[in-house]
Amino acid sequence: MTTISLKIEQAKQLFTKLYRSNPDAIARAPGRAEIIGNHTDYNSGYALSAAITQSTLVLAKKRSDNIVHVYSVGYSQEPSSFLLSTIEKGEHGHWLNYVKGVLDQLMKRGDIMGVDLLIDSDVPSSGGVSSSAALELSLATAVASLYHITIEGVEKAHMCQQAENGSFIGIPCGFLDQASSGLTKKDHLLFLDFKQTGALPVSQVKQIPIDLSQFHMSFVVVVDKEVKRNLGTSGYPARRAKCEQSVPVISSIIGRDISSLQDVSIEEFENCRQQLGKEDDVMRKRVEHIVYENQRVLDTVKALQDGDIKKFGQLLTESGKSALELYELDEQTPELTLLVTKGREIEGVVGMRNMGGGFSAIALALVENDHMVPFKKQLAQEYGAPLTFLSFEPGDGAELLL
């Protein structure tokens, strides 16, 4: 029996014990890893991501009343309950608000009665791999199936982003998290073009094949869980605002209207670099990172299509250097710089960069399998604090299992 099969059987037994019946639907959705395309999502740029091995299971059964019962393995001593008719936000930051937020969004799209729920997840909540998106997508997939609500693909991921951005949760995440948990495929990276052409947050979604096994390599996410980060109060809003403010400034310098930094070519940036730097050198650095990062995403797609794994690794490392030197994502977190700079010098590391929004100590490395064990040991020693390692190869996104 596979690990996921065993996990499902154990969850089904617990569900039956709690609710004295069998689930009508079972869904899973994975955590995600940002591969390359750092802070490009809200700049209407490009990104590549992947599903990780760890995932969240949601088991669900219809009820004939208006009550929702929720039990979360590892968080609950007994099921929590609330009424759909009077659904209200609970204590700020409580995991139950994620359930309420998704159900609130589903009620806008179809008729829902009560439901018995069991949640079981091995996605780390402090690992920068979006445990929230895994919960949202697995829950939405299970409950939409129960009540025959047709919502798939990009639309479902967008609905879950709206749930996280909305009043129940209030986290200003971009679309990368939910898209990655919902749309990824095994042995593929997910390519996203965040330039909007309609109501949905992306204009292009593509699957880019990647078979790391032929190169005897794996991805690994490295996390120092003791370095905490808050998306709402960190330097994220300041950087987002600076990029938004740069659009009319650059439009004026280059003499044409642009709608986002995706519209700025490297040549145009280099032509206006000096003037932009004189006016606001912090703005110049932020723009330089985004313009070159967009090109790195496109170059990564080509490298993978050409089978050039060495070039791919180089691009990962270049992305990390840019994020630290130009976007300064190590502000008040020198641990991030230490983690990445020490890690990329270790034998067997093909490429290494920071991962996610920054202001924490989370990194992504591409490592030769033969060197994975010594890589982990050496990095932990040189870093000097406990680290968590999540090795993975790109997997499937949200799916209905029953």
C-alpha cells in the first residue's frame, strides 16, 4: 500500500469513528514550491511553480441540515461546529476561518447544505509551501463535488484566492499559491502569465515538462522554522507599492504607455536605468529585479525544453542573487542570506535561491541525488541552527479521489 493510500484509509477510519458514517467525497491538494518568478505575480509577469509531495486530504459527507462539523487531525480534540446560515469570522488567524472562507465563496456559486468534514494534512504550516492553499483547494474540490457545483481549473483556484484575500482570512496573497496547488501536473512545472485580459488573474497557463530523474536530481525546500514572517506587516506591501509607482515613471521616461513591468524590455530598462536611479534608486533596484526575473522565467522554459539542466540551475542561482541584492528580501532576516550563500557553495548543488515572499529563511535547491544526504548535513552544520528539508519531485495538483 502506498503512503497516500495508507493515509486515506486511516483518515476514513477516523471519519467513520467521528461521524458514524462513511465519507461521500475525498479530495487532496498539495503544497507548492515557487520554482522561479519571484514577486512577479502582482507585477503582471511570469512564474514557474510545482506541486510538492506533501498534501492535504479533505473527507466530506453531506448533511440534511445547515450545520458544518469540522475536525482537523493535529488541531482538533473534537469537531468544531457552525451554521452556514450565520457564518461568521472567528478569532483572527484561526485555521477554521479558512474553511469558512471557502464555504462562503462556494455558497455564492451554488446551493450548499451542511457537511461533515475531516482534514488531514502533512503540509508544513511554517514551511513557505502554502499549506493554506492546499487546504482551500482540497476543501473546494470535495464540497463542490458533493453539491454538484461546476467550478474547475483557473476559476476554482481564483475562488480560493478570493477566499484567502477576503474578510474571513484577510491575507493579501497573490494567485501563485492557489494556481500551483490546483493546476499543477506530475513531472511538469506550471507556467503562469499574470497579465490579465479578463476577469481571471492569468492570461496563460502552460505545463512545462521536467523529468529530474533522468538527471538524477531532486528539488529540496530548506526551512528555518524559527524565523517567523507575516505577509501583511513585512516589507511585502512596500515593495509592491514601489513597483506600482514605477509604472507611470517609466512610461514617462521611455515615452510610451505601459500597463505593468511585464511591458518593459531589458533594453528599455537599460536605457532608462540611469535616470530612474537618479530619481529613486530603491525603485530602480526593484524594477531591475522584476524586469530581469521575467526574462529568467522565459529563459528557464527554453533551458528545460532544450534539456539544459546546467543552465536551469544557473538561472535559479541568478534569481536568488537578484532577490537578495536588488529586492532585498533579507531585510531584517540575515538568516536568509546565510542559508542561500552557504547552500549554493556545497558540492552537488546545481542551483539555489530564496523561495517565496522573503523576510524569512526559506530556500529552494536543485541537488544531485548522490549528494542530497551530505548536502543536508553540511548545510545544517554551516548554518548553525535546526533546518527542515522537504525533498520532492513535481507532482499533481488538486484532485478528487472519491
